[in-house]
Amino acid sequence: DAGVIQSPRHEVTEMGQEVTLRCKPISGHDYLFWYRQTMMRGLELLIYFNNNVPIDDSGMPEDRFSAKMPNASFSTLKIQPSEPRDSAVYFCASRRDTQETQYFGPGTRLLVL
Amino acid sequence: GESVGLHLPTLSVQEGDNSIINCAYSNSASDYFIWYKQESGKGPQFIIDIRSNMDKRQGQRVTVLLNKTVKHLSLQIAATQPGDSAVYFCAENWWSGGTSYGKLTFGQGTILTVHP
């Protein structure tokens, strides 16, 4: 079975540009999570969805960040405008409704210059 | 100026030794715990989990111990191999007010280095 798929794997952009990160969860999984990982703050939960509905976005840093899940097989995390402090690895994870184990994608390494 | 970041605990062992990685969790109401392994450049990978009604659970070469009295979790790796070198995270299923938030809260991680 395919795991969580994220794209792009690497993104380099300039400050002020819009960045869109994409995630395809494991088929049949009801929950989708977006995390950010940095050396400074470790692994932080940004937002999560259940059945395509955002449940908790309290981890989203500020209004420059937005996330959508238009259907069960696709989600985006958008940063507009991007800033150098947004540089991090962004992970998407998914799980079934009946289990707590989350399965992570390979991550998107973002560098904002 | 000097940057300040997370100072992750580190554990260095020789190949073939047993490793023990410890984790203190924060929420006494947490009922599910999980260990992840993260290799360089990859996402966290599930290793083993345990529910709060258990004290011990064994997998292949790994054992998780749970001490609810002191809110402590440990991961034991038997016959550690160089391929076990990674950052190990514990996570707890977060409950509050009788409701599961459906999310995991992660620890900061421990760096395990295995020397051949």
C-alpha cells in the first residue's frame, strides 16, 4: 500500500512568495494532520482534519498560514506571504478513525530566503 | 549571536548492546502512547504503541514499558544495530475534560547513536 504522499519534497523560495504544500493521505484514513519540525521547536502540530473538516487549527502560527482539505484524498498547506522563519520541514500524517497511530509522509523541506 | 535550539538528550551505545530510551509524559489522563523513530531526512516511523491498561508490550527487538504512577515511558531496544541510529520520539494521546482531542502530543526526542 502507498503511504502518505507529500509534494514537493524540497522547496526553495524567496521571502514574500506564496508556497503551497500538498498531501495525499493513506486511502481510507479519516484524519489528516499537518506538522512543522524545526531545530528550535521540535515537532509541532499545526492543524488537523477529520472527514475533511478542520477540527483544531490552534497550532497555525498566524494568518499567513492556511490549510484546506477539499476531499478525502487531498490536502494543501499554504503560506502567503512566506518569511525566512517559516523555513522548516513540514510533515503530513494520517490515521484511521478507529486507531490512534498516525502514519507520516516523507516531509517537505522548505527554505525561504 | 548564538542560536538557541532544542538540546535533545543523546544516547551512544555499541553495536550489540541493549538501549533504553526514556520519556516523561505530561497528562495523567493520556491513555495511549506511541514510539516513533525518525531517521535523517525521513518522516517519523511507527515502532510500537501501548495502552494505559498495560505495563509492558513487546515487539520485535523492542519493548515498551509504562509506569503510570510516575508518568514515565521507556523504549528498550535489544541487540542495538547501526541501523537503529535515529531520533526517537514518544507521543501521548491527549485527553482533556473527558474528551480525546484525537491528536498526539510529541516529546522532544532522543538521539540514539550506535557505534559499530
